[in-house]
Amino acid sequence: MSAQAFYDDDHEAFRAVVRDFVARDVTPNLDVWEENCETGRDVWKSAGALGILGLRFPEEYGGGGARDYRFRCVVQEEFARVGAASLASGFSINEDIVGSYLTELGTEEQKRAWLPPMAQGEVVASIAMSEPVAGSDLRGMQTKAVRDGDHWVINGSKTFITSGYSSDVVLTAARTGERDGRPQLSLILVPTTTPGFRRGRKLRKLGLHAQDTAEISFTDVRVPASNLVGEQGRGFHHLTAQLPLERLSIAWRALTAAEAALDWTIRYTSERKAFGTRIIDFQNTRFKLAEMTTEVEITRSFLEQGILALNAGRFDATLGAKAKWWTTELQNRVIAGCLQMHGGYGYMDEYPISRAYADARVQTIVGGTTEIMKEIIGRDLASRHPS
């Protein structure tokens, strides 16, 4: 399926809005954000005012009411085009993860309290699952929430929290009991102004420097019982149900980053000469570019079908795992090849390929590692052929 068939006139009209926003509010600030290790709030508020945030939130809660995920695809493509991976990731946590949980599982009170300011860019949300000891092993989670009258009392710590240093509310996964010797998890909204909530240092990372990532901790944090999102003890089920969308979001960011890297590299090799010849005129360069372009175009066709399946309610966990592992490994492979074609300049931060190389590395880890994705796919295959 061609890109033209995938998008219609409404998507392209929206793209023009996003592209203007990127040119005005994103590209001029990329270097400053990298230095500060955060984007600040102005860009969030500008995006909110233009309707770029809250696209999939229901209209009655201040959102765009666009269940069509292709509008989110447009945003990620335009961010990738200028190398704004950090902002794309932060927006995705707000929109595709926390916003999705609240839209699908939140109470009327929760939706009215949080979705409108999230759509306006006035509130930044984060999600807290990973822990210093357990990592992403949800069943090994140690953070606990104990019911005390009309409140939950939360104790524990989390790490690798995207927007953890700047967020206003954290959707927190915590143990709220056990059943048959297995921990029961629940999801609870914790405003970051709550007494006992502490932010640790901004974590120094290999890439995504403009995205603030932090450790956070909870010491006798008391929040109303009404802050429970979804059903008590069903947190693991809720997380599992939402992961396919998260993984598809990561996959689309990976694809668009690879496409952008190829575009930069084709232009660079067409202009740069070595031994009196354009780099693109060397057979090895052309062959490598041909291989990468073919892989990326085939991957786009696969992902476009996945997006349409999501819109139709047919996107499942196995398809999400396939999309996530393949695209993120492709992203790393393509960007590494593109950096090589830039020669020494590829190692210089003034070229976007350098930043893209560092930003790409975490993609095979976040949202579930490549190995976990293959395990999910393998289990599905085995289940179809029982002994």
C-alpha cells in the first residue's frame, strides 16, 4: 500500500499544521533541549493549542476525538524528519499510554480531571512500572499500595521513568495484594505534588538527551481511593491489554526514524565527493542504499496494515510483538549503515545522524526487549500446535 493510499486529504491537511509547528517550535530548540536534558513546557502548550496533543481523547474531555491512529502517525513522521526523537517519545507516553489508560479504564471523574489539561499541554503524565531491582519484571514488583480507609498508602521506588522529572501525574503500578501466591497489581494515579512523592536525579543516558528520565520514590504517599484506574488487582491484565498499542507506537517511531536517516544519507552521499566522485556513485554505496530502502519500504507496508488493523480493532499482542522487534532492530541496523556512509562527519553531533544513532539504541529495549517479543511470538506459535 502506498503512502498516498494510506493517508487521505484530512491527514495531509493536519500534516501541514504539524510541519509548521515543528519548524517554529521544535527545530530551533533541539540543541537547547539536548543541553538541558528536557524540553520545557512551552512546546507542550503550543502543541496543545494546535490540537496536536489529545488527538485520540474523546471530544467531551477536550480531545480531538480522532480514533484513527493515522493522525498520530503524521505527528511521529514530522518529528522524525527533524530528529526530534525525544519529544516524540515524551508525547507518546502522554498520548498513547497514559491517555489511553484513562480513556479506556478511567472513571468519569478521572477523565474530566486529567484528560483536558493533558490535551492542552498543561499537564504532562508519566507511567511508572520499572523498578531498580525488578526492572521490567512486573511480577517481581516491590512497590506496594495498602488501602487505609478512603485512601491508598504507597511505598516503593521506580526507575527509568520517562518525564519522571517534569510530569504532573504518574500512573503508578503497585502491588495491592496476592492471590494463590502471585502478586496482584493495581494502577493508581499519583499527582507529583502529593506529600511523600520524591523525584531523584535526572538519569544520564546514551541517547534521548532532551527527554528527562528520572528515578522516583514513594514514602507513605496517600492518595484518594478514587485514584484507582481500572479494577483493583487487575493491573497486570490492564497493562497487558494496552501493550500492543504502546509497541505499535514504538514501531512507528522506529520506522519513521529509519526513513529520515535514509533521506538524510541519500542527500549527503549525493552532495559529498571522495576521490573526485560522488559517494552515491560508488557501487557499494548504491547497493547498501538499495538494500536499506527496500527493507524500509517493505516494513512500511507491513506497519501500515497494522495501523489499519488497530483502527478496526483487530491489532493483537502477537502482531504488536512482531512489529516492535522487527522495526526497532531495523532502525538500529539502518541508522548504523547510514552513519557509516557519513564517514567522520557521522560521528559529529552537528549532523542529525549522530544523534539518531544514539537515540535509536534504547528502542530494542523499551516496551519489551527483542528477546521478549520473540518469546511472545513463539508462545503463540506453540499454542496453535499443542502436543
